[in-house]
Amino acid sequence: MYSNGKNTAHSGEGRLVGNIVSFVIFFVMFSAGIYTLGFWELDNAWLPTLLGFALMFLAFAIPMHLMSHSEKAEARIAASAAQQQ
């Protein structure tokens, strides 16, 4: 992709450690959600189910939200201005 006549770098370049840390945090959160479902019994069903589903949902929803809003406001404004012309 070119911007102002220059080749721009890949958006994920230089963020390896942060990406790995994020992956580990959300993978542990998802794994904990699955682990809590192991405590499901007929006498004790609500708490493990709600906790497990909440952890698994957040493990997917938070990264999806962060990925969808990764552009800065300036980039969005420039893109919309270029599209209108």
C-alpha cells in the first residue's frame, strides 16, 4: 500500500511481543472458560455455565473489538475524504 508516494510498512510489523502477550492472555482466558465448564453438575449448574460462557465470550469479543478499531481517526478521515473525491 502506498501513502503520500511512499510504500508503507505492514501494520503488524514490530509488534511481535505485544501480539504474543495478547494471544497468551486471551488464550488463557478462553481455556479458563472451558475449564470452568468441567465443574458443571446438576446441583451446581448456573455459576460454572455463566462464568465459562462469559470468559469464552470475552476472549473472542475483546480482540475483535480491538481489531475493528485499530485505525486512528486521522486515517479514517483521510480515507473518507479520498473516497468522496
